[in-house]
Amino acid sequence: MGVVDVTAVSEAVALIAATGAVSGLGESAALGVVERIRQRIGAVFGSDTRSVDALEQAVQEPADEGRMRELAAALAWYARRDEAFAQELAGWAEQYAPAGSVVQNVRAGRDAYAAGRDMNINQRPDTAE
């Protein structure tokens, strides 16, 4: 494996670990893979209570964007200091990340229509200056 994009693989693995979403496996096998990934991450985090808490909080509330970012940041921090762990993350991301797992969040004080790569934002009359 070549150079690892630590940020991208950390985000992908955070998604896998928190949501349990993996591609290419049946439900039973997926649960086993996710549990092993979580255990390995926990072992790497060791006694770093902040990072362990980030993992636990993301698993409890995977829809919470802040918790997902915190877990991804912890994974990236450890991956930058441990090349072998970075390679593990890259392997998990390559093998198990759901295809097309792109998340688009739209927050607007106006009407926002998002579909595929197209996005239109229309100023609502009640918020126009």
C-alpha cells in the first residue's frame, strides 16, 4: 500500500466503527468485523480516556456529526504516529467502507435543494434583507 490519506481513511473507519455499516458482508459477518475493528481501535487508544470516550460516544450516537468528527480526529492522530495502524485503517477503509459513502449536510436559513452534484439555494422572502 502506498501513501495513506490519513484523514480520509480515518473518516471512513469512524463511519464503519460508529454505524456498523460495512459493504460486501452479510449481517452476521458484518457485526463480527465491526466488533473486531472497535476492539482494535480500543486497544490502540489504550488508556487515553478522551479517545476511548470518542469511540463510545460515536457508537452510541452515530448520527451526531460532532462525535463522528471527534472519533475521526482521534483515529487520525494515532495513525499519524503509527504507520502500521495507518495501514490497518487504510485496509479497513478499502475493504469495508460502504460504496459511495458520501454524506452531504445542508444547513441554510433559506430553501436549499440538493440532488446529486447539483445544489440550488434560494433566498426566502422572509429572510431577505
